Amino acid sequence: MKPADQASGIDTRRVILDDLRVSASIGMLDHERAVRQPLRIHAEFDTDASRPVNDADIGSVLDYRLLRDALIQEAAGAHTDLLETLVDRSLARILRDFPDVLHVRLRICKPQAFDDCAAVCIEQSRSRITAA
């Protein structure tokens, strides 16, 4: 991943949610519409690390509990036909709801898509557009 700080010179901190497991209604096929299936999510969030961290104030950092909740809500909500749609919708939500996130990379995998491979994954990243 090209870090968000490479071009701007900003000191960044990366928060990583690794292998988050969610049950979702996802897929275009009839059997996918009938039964929820597991998804595995890997997400990386870059934030501005130049802000001071107050060890007694969770508000001084990006609260990863809230990031986790947002990803679960997007995945576990209404049925989604395409994995690509879920990835795109989740990226948009993170950048909309978490103004401290400068860049996000998201990989969502369907481990039960095929019997002969570990998973099918879609990975996409998006950066916040900032005025120069």
C-alpha cells in the first residue's frame, strides 16, 4: 500500500483490524440468498499521528471499536449481491463517518465461495481528498 503520508509528509498511525469474522447475506446465486455465509475482513486505517495521544482519553485516538462496529453493520445488514458493492459501500462509510481516517484499505473475503480455494477476496483502497 502506498502510505497516505508519502506525498504529504504527514506522520501517520495505522490501525489494523485483522481477520474480522462476520456473518452476511451476500451473493447473487439462489443458495447464497437463502443462507447467511461467513465473511472475513482485513482493514487498515491511516490517521494523523502528529496529534498528541492522551492515555486517559480514548477520544485522542481513532477508536477501533467504532471502526469494527461500522464494518460489521455494513456487512451484516441488508442483503448485498456483489462483494464489490459491499467493499465500496464500506469504504464510503468509513470516510464519511470517521473524519480522522486519511486512507483506508479494505479486503473482504468469502471463504465458502469455492470448495477448491481458501477464499475469494476483493481488496480496494481509498484516500480522503484534502485541500492543499
